[in-house]
Amino acid sequence: MTPDWNWFFSSLSQSAAAIVGIFGAFIITKIFSNQTSFTEKNSKIKQIIIDAQKISEEAKNFRIPWYNKYYNHSEYIKFHKYLDEKFPNIEDPALVTDEIFSEFYSDHQFSAYSNIDEIKAELAHITKKTCEQNTIEREQIQKAAREARKISNPYLPGYPSNGGQGISNFMKGPKPLVHSYDFIKMPDWKDINAVDDGFEKIYIEAKHHSRIIRELLNSTKGNPESPFQITSALILVLFIFFIGVIYPLSFMPANGAPELSYTLSAIHYNLFSFKGTLLSLIAAAFTITVAIFYKTHSKMKYNDDDIGKLRELSDTNNYCHYFKYLTH
């Protein structure tokens, strides 16, 4: 019985073509589905970044330095009184240690948006100025005493010749506060509280926005719309098409068992014959089609700059410098 090679090649090419068609249709459908999802997510990423910029700008528009200045004003005045009570006539700033600053900070209500180091620095500045002021007052008293003794006039008002005690009493009185804390014009507390309330609301909004961003980052991790499996499937479909469809058809019509020949003359004859030209055109068209879908598939990767921006915005503290004081 003589085998019919035409039937074999025909059945093989038809079976391979059916496999290529089934898998090709599934892959193309999946690519289109991924493209829709990718486009939606990409647009969402752009919009979320814009919304985050808006929240950040709104948070920075709140006058937190202004709020800190006036909110802490009364506490700094209390520290002046604290120095007068605990360290009367102090002239050495080293006597007021960092532990004392920390204790005073803990016992008083400074602004929640104030940095403890900045407050300590201001307390140290007040201490230094107070010491300088006390030193100047003491030197003025001593100078006045020396001048009074030179005059030696017991009837000079306020300058008795009793060792300078009268001069000291004459110089006594309420000390002016350094940094002009007494003369600062305080705004309405309603305005100060309005800043606090508004800033907390924008913080809550930023916190919610960062949660949305973290969820979006999880859904874009590893570029799920462009998996390696689809790339492998496209290569496999192209391989099946060439080996299972084009190559068997190149032997038809067969008069007997095919002879495999890889000489240049055989390749030239098969490639540039009428049959070879038709098969080459079909193969080229299918390859271009696969290449187009591969390009579409490979481009569905999220921009590294956008992903980096999302990672940055997933931390609420990056919206505004002062949010870090509200993070618990």
C-alpha cells in the first residue's frame, strides 16, 4: 500500500492551522482585554497624581508657621515668668539645662506642629537674652552705685550711701520680655483654631488618598497587563504556524516521499517559485500581524516615573512637611 503524502501534509497543515486559530484568537482577545484595563489604570494613575498635587498645594496653603508663632506665644511668656521665679537674676545660660527645657516642653501646651528642637532652641535663646539683660541691669546698678558714692549726697533721691541697697530697690521693677513678646499683637483665636481644624481635615483627605494609591500600586505591581506568558504564547503560535502550516504546504503536491534538501539551490528554487512566493507572502503577513500584537502587548508597562511618584505619595508625610506631626 502506497501512503498518500498529500493527505498527510494536508491534514497536518489543517490541524496546525486550527490550533493556531484557536490559540491566536484567545491570545488576541486577552491582549485587547489587557489593553482596556491598562488604559483605565494608566488614566487613573495620571488623575491620582494630579489630585495628590492638589491636596499637597492645599495643605501648604495653610499658614502653619503663622499658627505656630501665635499658638506658642503664651507658652514663651510663661517661660519668661518661669525663669524669673526659678532663676532670679540669672546670668549664666548654662544653669538652664536641656533637661529643664524638655521638662518645660512636656508640662506646657505647645503647638502640635512645632518641632521640639526648634522650641528648645527658642527657649535657649530666651534664656541667653534674659541672662544678658540681667547682666546689663547688674552692671547699671553697680555703675549707679559707684557714681552715687562719688557724689556722697545722702539726700539724693534713690541714691543713699548705704552700700547700693537703695539703688537696687530703685532699679527693681517688672523686666521687659526679650524678643518683644509683650508687644506682639495676637489675632483672634477663632482664626488660629480655624487653621488647626482645616489642616486636620486636609490631613484626613491625604491619608485616605494615600490608601487608594497603595491599593493601586498593588494592582500594577509587575505589570500584570503584560505578562511573560503571553509573550511565550505568541512565539509558540508563530512557531506552530511555520512548522505545522507553512512547512508541510511547501511539500504539496507530493508525488512520493519528500526528500529533505538544504542546499542553496534547493532553497532558492523553493523560495522563489510561485508556490514558495505565495507561502512566503502568507508567512510574512502572519509574522507582521503577530509582531503588531507583540508590540501592543510589550508596551503595556507602566511608566517608572509615575510608579515612583505613586510610591512617594503613598506616604502621607510627603504631601506636606507638617503632616509628620499628625502621624500616630
